[in-house]
Amino acid sequence: DLVDCLAALSDNELEVGKLLEYRFNRGGELKGHTFGNLFITTLMEVEGDFAQAVRVLNSILNICGVVYPMSAEAAALEAFKTSGKRGIGESKVSGVPGSVQRGALHPERPREVPEVATAISQADLVVLGPGSLFTSTLPPLLVPETREALARTNALVVYVCNVMTEAGETDDFSVWDHVEALAKHAGRFPDRVVVNSTPVDASRLERYRAEGAEL
């Protein structure tokens, strides 16, 4: 996600994206890794800190804007399902059947990146989503300093709701269920919610249903 955001804010999005997402297909330990991930890892080794590595990366790529990680340290996502089961790790959440009731981080208070709270406090507009609700949109809001900054900001807070549900995360969720889950984790309701009102064509609906997703 970090690499995607950096590429999207580049003046030369196509070429930078192609470079950062290039996946090595030879070279022993290199095989299977992307250049972007290796670039970030190298900068981390040089700078000694993940957040500082991303700051340097912002500068090197000379992007239009700034990308920050949600935390300066690794944090594991834990999802508690309505069934009482739980999944630990972003990639494993959807592997446990059923919708998510709430999410948590381990550690509960991962080390903040100060610029994140500052950016939120100085913003005119904060946009949340679209994206996987419990594994993409909500995790940054589980960092206490980020959640507190969102609660205090004078910015207009807008939530862009997904068009479809997501199997293993938001099964049977309505738009309101999405908004309510967001408010429960963020500590506030968004000021506006953007919802799709355009009919979804039958062939696309069929492809989504094959993935266990519904309108």
C-alpha cells in the first residue's frame, strides 16, 4: 500500500510505479521480492528507523504530497469475529469465516509518527476509504494518537463507503453497518458519507458474488 501511494503521488506515476512494483524473478533470496520493498528495507537499514526511511523516500522520489506510515514500528492486526473466533494478521482475517466485530493492534500503542497527527490537525479535509474496512481503512485509526487527532480536527471528515461487502470482513453489512463500525473504532462519526447509487451491472455482480461479496 505504501509503495502504491508513493507511485500515485509521483509526477511520473506510470514509470515510478513500474519500477517500485518490479518483482525479481531470479537471484536466490531476491527472487519474488519487489524493488519497492527492497528499497524501503535498505533505507531502513541505513536510517535505522522505518518512519525516517519513509521520510527519506518521500524526498528521493520528489512526490506531490507526502506519504506517512501509520506507525514507526511493526504492529499486528487482530480481528474479533461475531462468531467469537479471531484472526491475527491482515492476510489471515478473511480466512476466518464471518464478519468482523472489532479490530485491535498488538502492541496496543505502537509508536506514533508525529507528522500524521499534525497533518490531520492542519487538514481542511480528511478522506477515509474506500478499501477493506477492517484491514485497510480502520487500522491507522487504532493508533491512539491518530484517533485522538481525528476526534479533535476541525477538518471535514468524509467516509467513502465500499460498493460491495467483503467476505470474511463485512459479510451482510449495510452502509450503516460500515459507518457504525467506523465510528466505533474512530471515536466519532464522519461528517459526510459517500455512497454509490449507480446500478451495478449483472456481469460485475456475478463476479463479486463468486467472491462472496454483495451490494
